[in-house]
Amino acid sequence: AVVDAAAAEFSANLAAPDQIKRVVRVILLSPEFAAAWGEKIKQPFECVVSMLRAVNASFNPSAEFFWNYDDLQQPMYERRPPDGYPDTRDGWTNTTGMLSRWQMALSLTENWIDQAVINVSSQTPPDLLSANAIVDYWINRILGRQMSTAAQRARIVDFMRGPYAASFALNPTYIAEHLPRMVALLLMSPDFQYR
């Protein structure tokens, strides 16, 4: 249906200077395109690179990093042609693969991997003191949009707030202790894994 609608738009606007723009708009505004969100997830390489970029890591690959990376089931240059690594969600959502992604997120944010330095505390505005404010800042920073469900956001806020109210001003020591793990939880979230 999307191909037919795009082809009809293309044919109806043969002389229009913005013909391709109109075709792309038909595709992007189609219900089928909207329903495709979450049908693919990042391959391990894309996932790790996006983790490093999302937290502004100072990174110099080391043997320890590659040892951890190989656990993600996509060792570099190991898949033989002709098909390459899978490009579907089913190829990467097995239990071991997801657990390895989560471990990588935690290892990076906790600075457990040599040559990967991440300081999420210094990247968080100091005037953000409540769990709500800190979580919303990092959701926007990492995802660039709201989480797909309020329940997902609530779980992240619950972790960050601990025994305190979500609007309570947390002390800096508490924030520094919980912030790396909260950021790791965002990197583990389905919203971060989707592409």
C-alpha cells in the first residue's frame, strides 16, 4: 500500500520541483511507517557506538574493550559473506545477546573498561537535583524524545529517586552514586535499542 501511494504521488507530481519531497512525505506519514517503529533494533556495533556517543565518552579501544565487545555476538569482520550479520530484530534479541548489551552499558557507565572514560556527573547540569529533572534531562539527551511509554520512564525515575519523592532535591553524593547506573538503565531500555 505504501509503495502504491508513493508511486501515485510520484506520477501525480511529475513536473513539481519538490516531487521527491512529496513522495518521501507520503512514505513518512503513512500508518505503515509509523507502525514499523521497534521492528528493528540496533546491531551490536551500532548499539555500542551509540552508547559511546550518547554519553560523550573519551574512548581509545583496548583489548579489554574488544573482549567485552565480542560477547555481543557480532565480532568484527567475523561473519562470512554472502549474507553478513542479520538485519532483523530476531537476529539480536536472544537472551545472551541482550544480557551482553546490558552488561556493556553498565561497564561503560561505571568505567569498568580501560580506555573508556565516561563522567556522567560532569555532563549533568548542577541545578538539576530531583529524580524527575535528572531523568528527563538524560532521556532527552540520550533519546532526543520522550520514552515510548510512561511506565518505562516511571521505572527509571523510581530507580533514581530511591526512597525519596520524585520531586525531592537529592544531595550531590546520592546523585553521583546513582547517576551512572540510571544512565546505564536508559542505555538498556528498549527505546534506546530500537532503530
